[in-house]
Amino acid sequence: MADERAPEVFGGQARTFPGSDDAALRWLMSAATLSDLKWLDRLWSFTEATSGLRAPHGRRLWWRLRYGRCTFFICHEPGEFRTVEPREPHDFIEDAPEPTNGLGLSTLVKSVVERIQIPAWDEDSLALQAAARVLTEDPEGAAARGFDEFGTIAETARANPVEQLQPAIESLQRHCLMQFKTPADRFSPALTLVLLQGTLGQWFDRCDYGDSFPLLEELVKRARRDDPTGIKQAIGDYGNNGYDAGKHWLSGALAAPGAVPAVRRLLIAHDSFRRAEHLRQLNDRFECGAVLKYSETVVNEGATCALSGVLTGVEFFVTSPDEYVERVRQHLSVRGRASTLRTLASPLSPTHPKIFAMALVAAAEAINPESIDKHTTSVLIGLSRFYDQEPYPEAILEMSWIDHRLMKIFRQRGQTHEEERYRTRLAARVAMDLHFRNNPPR
Amino acid sequence: MEHSSDQLETAVLDELGIDVYSAYESERYFLSPEALHHIALALIAEFFVGLLGVEAFGAALREKLVGCMRTFRAREIGTASYSDAGLMTELLTDARRASGSADVLNREPEATRELAAALVHFGMDPAVAQQHAHRLAALLLDEVRRPPQ
């Protein structure tokens, strides 16, 4: 039974927005498999519990969180995450409250899964299966099975010549990361291990890819002794490539037409930055001498930006569209258009694709009937036309979202003819979506 | 058509992306909107001062721009003195006016080199700085040669 209190996709209006269930499922699963789900739940409920709390006057409030052997410091206002204790005179540190039975990320995923329609695409079926795995099984067991599959693909890479390493890497990303079989934070070191083993031609006979760090360290230590030139070259190449790829995919997420391709690109960006980060750490620790063109801070921030884009994007899917647009309007009234657009879609805050952020801002500007001007409407109409040219599955949600918003604006204005036009477009999209759900393309 | 100063600031920051954190060596710090504005203003100033010469700008503005570029290179970003949005508009107005008469194409390589040097001072790897400088130069050069809105 679905929990009545748990949020639904778009506040229960998913049926009006074709594609929203599928996109929500994929986005939430991307968030839920970034790391261990228990830790993500802890982080989520901590954020819920503390976001309204303020620091004593003139001080900056930091929350201390412990996870395993690690300690983190999080500040909400202004938002910042540190691994080192803040020590400025105005810093004020409090232990994070213990989690209550509040809403965690797993509750959101559960709620979406329980209410979702039949997925339209094969990939969605896989996302649904992944969600079931995460929610109903022992998550550690599910991850272990995911890493077994990872190991099988890695074995194929071992059997093939080094020139075929790249297709194996792409296969690992597609089958394990994109299908949510392995937590992202353990996938990246595992992929780094495959890359280094393949390049150096030094494979471990037995490999637990679910816990790759000790093996990575052993491999680099051994290669530093036996093949210093090879390890220097490999770390330099893969580190710098990871950093370039991370930037490329982060920009790609912002340039995506819709949420589905955007979150896919954010996951790859996150993975690329994390690999660059691990290689930098190994390079420093074992003094391999590789020349890396990025600092630890830059790749850490890159990974954090991609990760926070995925996490903050969840909010869009579990909030009613009107409420979400109202939040954008409030931001707009305080910070202005440029700052709002940057908060919604920029490399440091990649919550939405840029094109859709424009639609959100135009919709927010249109909330007040007196302030609706021709410019705002023409922005939305222009975006609607742009989306008409996009391939169907990648941006169906964004298409219907904009049509829905235009229909509402024309209704507010009493322009019945125009309202009817967008109602018809929306109905056609719903029909098309239903058709594809019953006849999935092969 | 010309970008507004806000749009240009966004385009500059988008080009830098996560490399905007290059100023920090180990710890991560929050980059306030004021700090981001300071960074964008300094880079736009670096290029146009290199392209058009510092004399192209009015005396009061010139003093501010020189301070802004100096603090950027010293990685002292986010100071309130450069958070005034009007500075960017003033800078762009003067740059557009001066670019009509200046020999901009001949001076562009030198201005791009100065921009790359400023990014290296800011903490960027020289090769990365070079890439950003070239793309920023193309963006900014295009800006002064666009017809007004």
C-alpha cells in the first residue's frame, strides 16, 4: 500500500504530464544509487530536519555529520560542504540531529515505484527492476550482485587486447552505472582499477570490485616499483582525461533537452571527476610523478556539483508544478533573473538543463496575471516550438510541462481559442505516450 | 545582438565552469554571487584593457578596473568594492565605444595572452588557462562587434 503522506510525482499530477513517471523514476534512482542508500537517507532526513534552523546572530552554523570513519561539516547558509573542521572565529559547530522517522530518499523512491504506470521504454523497466532491488532486497547483497556482473565484463576486457579497453569501459558504464546496479561512489574506483590493470597489463587473479581501493593502492605501489614510466603515463592520461570528460559531461547535462539525458550525463560527469580525484590521490601518495592539469579542489568540486545537481533535482519531481514555479518566483523576486537562471542551471548548480530553466523562469514570471506580458508568453511558445523538434522520448516531460503551462496562462487570460490549442496538444501527447506504453518500440 | 551585462557574466562563468575553483589549493570555499561577479568582471576587464589599452576607460572606472584585476590575480576575490553591477555595464559601454576606433584584431593575440596569464595567476594550469582564454577572447571580441540591441 502506498503511504498516503509520501509525496507523489508532481504532487499527484503525473498523469497530466506524460513522461513524468519515467523521468522521475530514473532521476530518483540516479540519486538513490549515488552512494549507500542508508547514508543518503540519513543525509536527506538531516537536511529536512535542519534546513530551517538558523545560526546564533553573527555566527555561521555548521552541522557535524559522521559516516563510518569519516566526519563531514555541512553549512546550509551559504551552502558548503567540508571535510575539514571550519575554524574561523565566526564558525559555530553543532552535531547533526539523529535521524527521525522523517522522509528519506528511499521513501520517495518507494512512493514513486508504488504509483508508477507501466514503463514505456526498456530502460525504464530496468530502472524499475533496479528500484525493486534497492527497496526490497538487502542493498549490500544487490550491490554485490552488481559488482559480480561488473567483474564478468571486466574479465572480458582482460581477455581482449588493450586497444579494446575503451569499449569495455563504456559497457561497464552502460550496464552497471546507468542501470543502477552498482553504487556510483564504488563504481568509480572499480572502473579506475580496470583501466589501470588493462593499461599496465597487470591483472589481479581475484578481484573484489565492490571494494577496489586496497587493490588500487597495491597495483599502483607495485607498478611504481616495476614499471614507473608506465604508471606515470597511465595516471597522467586517465587523470587528465577524467577531468576533461567530467567538464564535457557537466556542460552536456546543461545543454541536454530534458531531464532524462541530463541526469544520465550528470552521472557520467560525477564518475569522471571521481576517477580523476582517485588518480590524483594515488599520484600524490605513491609519488608517481604524473603531471596533472587539475587540482584536488577543482575535481572535488566538479564531482560535488554533479552530485548536488542530481540530489537537488529530486525536489522538482516530488513537488507539484505550481508549487515549484512559485519557489522559482520567490527566488526571482529576491535575486533577479540572471542569478535565478544560474541557480537552476549552471556548472556550479546543474539542477536543470539550461533550456528548461528558461521555461521555469518564464513560467514564474507569468504567475502574476498583471505581470504577464507578451515577452514571457513568447519565450514559452518559442521553447514549445523548440521542443517540437526534439526526439520524442528524451524530452516528452518538458514538452508536456510547457504546453501545460501555456494552457494555464491562456486560461488565466481568457483566451479560450489558444487555451484549447494547448489542451489539444497535451491530449495528443498523452495519447501518444499511452500508445508507446502499450507498444514499446524495439 | 549584444548580451546584457548579466548574460555576459553568465557566459563567462559558464566558460570557466568548475575551473572557477582554481584559486583554492586544498580546502573548498563557498563562492558567493559577489565573488563570482568579481571573477567575471576581472576577466572581462583583463581582456578589454589588453585589447583597447587602459586609457580607453574613464579615470574613475580605470582605477576600479585596475584594482579588480590586481585582486583577481592575487586571488583575493569577493571583495564588496567590485560587486556593483553598474561597473560591468560601464566597462562594456566604454569597450564598445573604443573598439570602433581601436585596431582590435591586431591587438587581440596580446590581449588573449594577458587573459591567460591572469588565469594562471588565479591558479589555473597553463594549458587549461590557454583554452579558456581563447574561448573567452572569442566571446568578448564578438561582444564588442555585435550590433546594439
